[in-house]
Amino acid sequence: MGTVILGTEAVASGLVTPGQLRYAYRRLYPDVYVPRSQPETLADRAVGAFLWSGRRGIVTGRAAAALHGARWISNGAPIELIYGCRRRPAGIIARNERIDWDEVQQKGDLNCVTVQRAALDLGRHLPLGQAVAQLDALANATPLTPEMMRPLVDRYSGARGMKNLRRALELMDGGAQSPRETWLRLLLMQEFPRPRTQIPLVNEWGEPVIYLDMGWEQARIAVEYDGAHHQEDRAQYVRDEKRRRLIQARDWLYIKVIKEDRPEEIRARVRHAWASRENGITVAKRAS
């Protein structure tokens, strides 16, 4: 358990004295402590929630996804447990739900759900946009696919939130490299065909040179999201500029999206790119 401790257990075993517990540790949950000097992490909070449950709870949801390697999950996300308890402390969500033995595995000393069960709970309990972003992150870090989810989808077909889960699985794409890329992809899908993610541009030997965030290969339209580090890091800026020139040299229309862009501005730029391609195709046909 590292440095996350049950206070009563640690004092009884002689690991710490009552004075040390009071002055050198801070409280995470009732009777659960970490050293005051230790930065708070999602993993420590998951361990603390497990200890709080008397080691009976099963970690699921966002914390489970992070334990399976998913990135972009906030340290402040609530710890979700499958555990029957009506009164739970702030920062813990406890749900008394059915779970079968093949949906549980060990992560260190923790009881944790499998990747598939984590995806099931993410898709059922989060709003659609958040669910897709979390499923994207989980699929990016693991081999998760919609096909892998079919046994659990059938097993829990009548459970609450299954409609939301099914829609989230339809929209899931492990090619997303950040929650903002997920947001951008979902925005584009409101008006345009579903873009492909991580599109390779190859050299003369057929080897991938770069990968485009998303776009449409037949139309040769690429859309990419640039986070703050792309604008603040000079070396990154230089790499991005060379990348842009390479993309445009391959006759792709390149659309860079930044945080300050409004949704309608983004859609208008993509709409213009599609119109340019369609006009070019029409002109080419007339010329031939």
C-alpha cells in the first residue's frame, strides 16, 4: 500500500504513533492518511478509497482507467467504487451494482475492474461527450475495441445507462491523442462525415513520415488541434511549421484549430475546405 495507511491499523501495528499520525500525516478519507509531504495523486486516492471500504470495494470508472494506463484523467476525479454503502465521504462514489468474477482483477494490492468493465461503467455513468473522451483515452492506452465489449453489453443489456454506452462505443476512437481532439472530432461529426484519425502520410518507399490528427483522405483535408505547448515552445513551433509545409506539399488542405476558435468558426473553415475540393473536382471533370 506504500505510504497510504489506515490510521487505526498503522497505530495498532506500531508503524506510527498517534502523535506522528496527527502531525506528519494528513487525512484523505475517514481513518485513511498519507504523509503531509506527499503530493496527492489519483492512484493514492484510489488506494485510500479501497482501504476506506475495508478492502471490499472494487475500483472502477476513471480511476480504474488510469490504473490501466489511460492518460488525461484529472487527479481530482472522484474515485468510483463498486461497493454497497449509502454514506460515503466526499471524493468517493460508491455504487451497489452487480459485478461478476471475470470483471475483476488485481492491480497491485487493489481490487480493480477489467478494462472492459471500466469502459462499461464510463459509458453508462458519464454524460456522452465525457464518456467518449474517457473511452478514447482508454482505447488509446489498451487494445479496447467495441467488439471486445459485446459480451458485457449483452450481459448488462437492461442496465441503466446502456443506451448512452452503446452510443459512446459507436463514437469511440483510440486514435484521439487528447480530450480536445475528441471534442473536435465530435464537433466535426455534427456536420461532416466521420473523419479518420491518425492518417499516415508516407514517403516514396511507403513508410509513414507523419500522422495527421484527423481528416478525410479522399478529399485530402486535414484538421489538427494545437494545444498551448505548440504555441509556447519555439522548438515545437518550428517542427509544426515544417510539418505544415510537408502536408501542404502533398496537396492536402490543412486546418489548424486552437483553443480560442469558436465551434462555428471551425465548421465554417472545414465547410470552405470541402467546397474548395468539390469545386476543384467539378472543374477537373469539365476540363477532361
